[in-house]
Amino acid sequence: MKVFFVSFEATGIYKTGGLGDVAASLPVALKKKGINISLVMPGYNQIKKPKHLHGSTIPVFYIKNPDYFDLTKKYGHAQNFERFFTFAKKLWN
């Protein structure tokens, strides 16, 4: 089975809350069960973009869109709906 695990954050790359913890640990647990898994995240402008999830061989792919994934501020983006709708839409195109 092949799985693309999609998250807005992952501990070790970018984290604002508990979702980051889950997005970093669940793929590792699934990989141990024999699942071929990759992580997909927004390509935020201001973060380092490692090729693998921290401490693992799980590849990380980034969706780039500088207009929506600029992290000059972490919270309170007026266009949050549009930002994350664009992220989801890019996954299906």
C-alpha cells in the first residue's frame, strides 16, 4: 500500500500545535507496519525543507505557492481559507 500523508505541519519541520506531533509520529508508525508512506506539506517560504521526515527515511514533498505560504506571521492570516483551499486543490491537480 502507498500512502501520501497530507498535513499543514509536522514536528521537526514546522509546528504550531498538536497536529505537528501527529503528522511526525503517525507516518513513522505506519512505515514500521510496512506501509510505503510519504509526507506532503505546504512549502512555507521561511522554513528549511528537509528531504526526509526527521530521523526517518520517509520522504517529504512540498507544495509551493509563495503567495499563500509566506510565514511572516504564524496566525491570523486574513486569507486562511483561500490558502488552505489552494493547498488542497494543488494536491488534486
